[in-house]
Amino acid sequence: MTIMLTESQLDSQADPANAAAPAVAPQTPARKSANPRARSRAVPEKEHKVLAQPGFVLHSYPYKETSLIIDVFSRDHGRVALVAKGAKRPHSKLRGALQTFQPLSLSWSGKSEVRTLTDAEWVGGLLPLEKSALLCGFYLNELLVKLLAREDAHPALFDHYVATLNKLAHGENAPIVLRQFERILLKQTGVAGNWSHCVVSGKTVRPDLIYVVDPEQGTRPERLSDRAPKVSGKTLLDMEREDYSDPTTQLQSKFLMRYLLAHHLGGAQLNTRQILIDLMQL
């Protein structure tokens, strides 16, 4: 079965400001100096230039008649919004380069929040995603768009993203690959610690006991009143080791990650997650 996902399905994640023209913030009048001979002068914002930065297109949508706004994930600058001027023109160099899941070398400049893309070159080295793996890739991109702050660099997460795309392209077990990525994403964004450590006892969890992972506090023993997913200590230890060979670990980790992501997304819906649940029960 061929699965198609249009760019419009990701529109709900884009920052509202991206749809508008890149704006230059009005300058605040400088305060008068205590020295009568000193002149008030506004300090201009420094031009921001980046050259040959490794990155991927997470999402793009039309801007004016011939351009695109693209959301990119770069290795050293994090998630950045760029305007690709003229990218929709038939003979534009950028038209064929700005594809999702393809490693790129990106250059940009500008002072505003939405900067100007100056160059994009295809680097290569990754197989294309197909069928269900393609949908999994869109799921990864949606998570990054919704959970990463602008210009917050995560080089280790970037490298893991590349490795995850490679695993999906080579047909590795998709549920396990996605659980591993979800876990490192929460760790890298600072909202998840070591789940194999019990915050009540201060010790490593016991494989034979049942726990709950509180999204804000960490791992603690289960309570009768808990509505959060209950998982065994063994599952938490397995996840910390990235060992998903046990079917119970696979099942419990699926519901645990679904619960934690929903919390940290603040109720925002994941379009691709629901499609994956419906079609593949991931």
C-alpha cells in the first residue's frame, strides 16, 4: 500500500509568524545619555551568516508566488526558519534540492527570525524512504517541529536523526526505531532523565516491581490511584539500555512514550502519530 502525506498535514505545527513576511522589529529609541556630549544611537542588529551547514528540510509551504518558507533542522544551529526565494520557479536550483529526508549543505543569512536561504546543495549518502518508512519519517519531522525550540542546537540529536532515517530506509523494525528516537528526543530536550532511577528510593529500579514515570518528577512506585501507564522495572531498564527484544518491553514502552509525548506536547495533536496508530499500531 502506498502512503501519501501532503505538506499541508504539517501546517498546524508551523509557527504562525512563519506565514507572514519576514519582519524587522522596530527599533526602540535609545535612552538619552547622562553625558550631554554623547549622542544617542541605536545599535544595529548584526548580520547573521551561516555557510555550508549540514541540515534537513523538516517542512515547507508556499510563500508569496514563487518562494517557500522552509523549516530546517541543522546540526549546529538547531531548528531554523528560512525563506527560499524563487524556489518554486521551474528552473530554480533550489526547487529540486529542498526535499525532505535528504542530507543537505545549507547556507543562509539575515537579521530577522525568518532568515534568507542563500544556497542548498544535496549531499547524498542516504537511501530514500518508501511506503511505511516514509510515514515514519514524517512522524519524526513532526516531533522535531513541535518539540524543538528555534535555534536550540542539539548535535547529538541531529546525528541520531540521521541514524534513524538510515535504519528506517534499511527496513529495520519501525516500532523499535521510533521508541529509540522518542527516548533520545525527550532526553536531549531536557524533559526526561534516567528512568531506571527511582526518585523515591534513590536507587535503581527493581526488575520485578511496577512503576510509573511521572512526566515532571521521574520514576516512582505505582499507586492504586494512578491513571498513567504502569510499567515494570525491567521495561525501564531495557529502555535505558535500548534493548527492545522483549515483547513486553515493546508493548509497555509504546504506551509509556505515547503518554509522555502527549504531556510534553501540551495537548497538541500529532497528525502522523494517529495515522501510524490506525495503520500500523505503532
